[in-house]
Amino acid sequence: MIFWKELDQPYFALAPMEDVTDTVFREVVLSTFHESPLKILFTEFTNVDGLCHPVGREKVSHRLMVNASERKLLQEKGVKLVAQIWGNNPEKFYQATKMLTEEYQFDGIDINMGCPVKKVVKSKCCSALIQYPELAKEIVKATQEATHLPVSVKTRIGFNHIQTEEWISHLLEVNPAAITIHGRIQKQLSDGEANWEEIAKAVQLNSGIPIIGNGDVISVADGMQKVNETGVNGLMVGRGIFNNPWMFAENQDIDTTQRLQLIRKHIQLFESTWRKTKNPNILKRFFKIYINGFTGASTLRNSLMTASGYEDFYSTLDDFSIRNK
Ligand SMILES: Cc1cc2nc3c(=O)[nH]c(=O)nc-3n(C[C@H](O)[C@H](O)[C@H](O)COP(=O)(O)O)c2cc1C
């Protein structure tokens, strides 16, 4: 099933974000709603060379982890989970995709042709593939050959200059299941405003392949306005979720108790999932997204930022709750 075409449109996707959209954060976001326009989640990007190597695979496999509790919510809420992969060797894409199809339960495979980071660009991966359209197409074809799952691409509007129509037309030749377009060129990284006029140009190519717009979407209403302006089939939200983790919830009126409950849930899930493998300090980047907009928020945030380890996090939250009863 090519869910990209069959889901009710327009739909929302939560962007793949390294060190953010692991199974824990995805479950936290899923737990904020019953019914929502959010229909697609992505893993963090995972390197195909790593996946094809026995030692490398062990190192990268945490990126593909899906807790049973997340799996249950995905099923209950009808949300799809897509594994995102990156590299530059079509044979490795083939092998990695075969393995992902046979040994995991993802709903789709997405190829990263958008990451602008120097190190990956230097090794001719991700956004660098915009400069090598023939190789990019070979990669899509090798990935498609390895799986019955829909193979999509996430990319940008150009490398060092805007080249939306030319680049997207190349990709369309190999019939990806969907294309997500981040409305910036590689050179911009995440700076400046996303260019939705360019995203609209990709829609106007009228290929019948879903185009998902990405860049600076800050709310569902903002996304819907962008749908009306550009005709995209779906929206992808990245950093917007940091401003409001309840972005996809039915009820946007979130009180202090709910904020404290969600942060506690995040910490507990993180601890039970990653206790032995990840540093609890990683959680600190999330604290500010839950702890704001209520009396005492900045003091609590500061206390959590200087706390060390799970027990300290829990006791800081307990102290705050007792003092503010
Ligand atoms: C912390 C962080 C990690 C990211 N990791 C990935 C990634 O693994 N794969 C990917 O395709 N894009 C990644 N991105 C880019 C986002 O998916 C998205 O394209 C970008 O942030 C623009 O959308 P936004 O303006 O809604 O944030 C990352 C972005 C951020 C902020």
C-alpha cells in the first residue's frame, strides 16, 4: 500500500530529527492526542554503510529502535512510521533496505537527500546528491528494487543555488512514493526563511506524486494556510514541535499539571529505554519545550538544567509539585 497516496490529505508528518525523534519522543508526541492530522513519523537518519556492517549495525541500530508501547500507539492511532536512511552507494542502499524490510516493521523507507552538514556533504551523501542526479536516481532505483514498501525522498530546493524544477523533475523520473521538500538550499542550512514559492513550483509539475512541504511550519493552522497557498499534499513539521509539543493535540489549552506529567513521562520512558546506552543529559534539550508559560517555570527550568541524573530530575519535579500544591 502506498500510504502516501491513500491517507486523507492534507496530512502532517513529524520531521526526522537526529537525537530528537527517537522512539521515546515519538511516543511522547503520539500520547498527546486521540485523533490528529499527524499521520507520519520518521526515525532519525541511519547510515546504510553502518547497517550493512556487523559492528556498524550495532552502533546505529538504536536509531531504528521502536518500543512496543510506541508500536501500540502507532497502530491505535493509524500513524505510519518511516525509516530514513542515507549514504551514497546504491548497493548498500539495496542491502540495507532488504534487511530493513525483512527484519523490521516499518511502513516505508525514506532516502535523505537534504542533510546539509559539512561532513556528509564532503562524502557525497545527503544534500550533495542534488549535484549528482544520476547517482541519486540509481540510489532510488536500488532501494525500490529491495522492497515492497513505499520509497520516498526528502530533499531541498537546491545545493548552492535554487534549482527546484530541474532537480525535482529528475527525481520524479524514478517515481518515488512521495517527495518532501525543505524550502531551503544546502548553503542556507536552517537559516533564513523557507521558500514556499519554490515548493509550490514542485507542486505545479503535476506529477501525481505527493509533495510534502517542509520549512518553518509552526502550527496546524499555519500548515493549512501553506496548503492553501501552495497546493502541497502534506506538511512536515520539524522545529515547530519544540515550541509546542502539543501541536497536534485536540486540546491546545495545556495546564501546568499536564506539562509536568508529560515531562515526567518523557524522562521515565527515556530512562527505561536508554538507561545503559544514552546520557541522561540529552534530556536537558527537551526541558524548555515543556516547562514554560506558568508561574515558576524559569526557576524550575534552571533547577532541572543543573540537576544531574534521573533521580535528581524526579526529585526536582517532586519538590516543585509539593511547593505549588
Ligand atoms: C535537531 C535536528 C535534527 C535533524 N535531523 C534530521 C535527520 O536526521 N534527517 C533529516 O532528513 N532531516 C533532519 N533535520 C532537518 C529537519 O527534518 C527539517 O527538514 C528542518 O528542520 C526544516 O524544518 P523546520 O523548519 O520545520 O524545522 C534535522 C533538524 C534538526 C533541527
